[in-house]
Amino acid sequence: MDKILIVEDDKDLITLLKSGLSKNGYQVRATISCKEGLEIFYQFLPDLVILDINVGNEDGREMCRQVKASAEFQLIPVIMISANDISLELYKDYGANDILKKPFLLAQIQKLISKYLPIKPGYKC
């Protein structure tokens, strides 16, 4: 089972993503903090990360940079999410693989995830 880590400060969005992604066969962990996100990352070893650019008072771009700085983890895809148009242009500078503008539909993020993780038989995007 592929594992996805969500780092997002909007608890309602976390609930929506966890529910939808779990139904599609992914094991999902989530947190509302980059600091805790890094701790979970190194223990959970996700196959993909969904990371908000602004996580409360923390900067998700810095978390992405930290993860991607390690040769061991630089191939793990990171999808950044943001409501800020300016941030959308700079995601690759921090090592992220993709970005999605908020608000988005669950189907949109599932389509992005399927670029990096295969869709499981019996589940649909």
C-alpha cells in the first residue's frame, strides 16, 4: 500500500483528503505542522507528500527543501498546494514536483498523485 503524508493547516481539507485518498487505497498520515511533518516523514517514509506552502506560521517550501536535500529522499514526489498565485510560480525552486492551486477538487489531486503513484486495481481516480 502506497503511503502519503499530508502537511496542511486546514483541518477540514486534511479530513477531506484523508477520506478520499484512503478510499483509493492509500495509507495516509497528516499533520498541521511542518515540524511534526518532518518527524512523521522520517518515521513513516511516505511514497508521496502533499505539502501546503503556508502551514500556519511555518514555510512548507523549507520543509520541501529539507526533504529534497537528502539523496535518500530526493526522489520522493512532493505536490505543493497553495492559495497564493505568487507561490505557484516558484515551486520547482524548492524541489517540489508539482503544485496545485487551492481550492481544488479531490479528483484534481488524485490525478496528480497518479502521475507518481500507480492507481491500485479495484480503485478509481
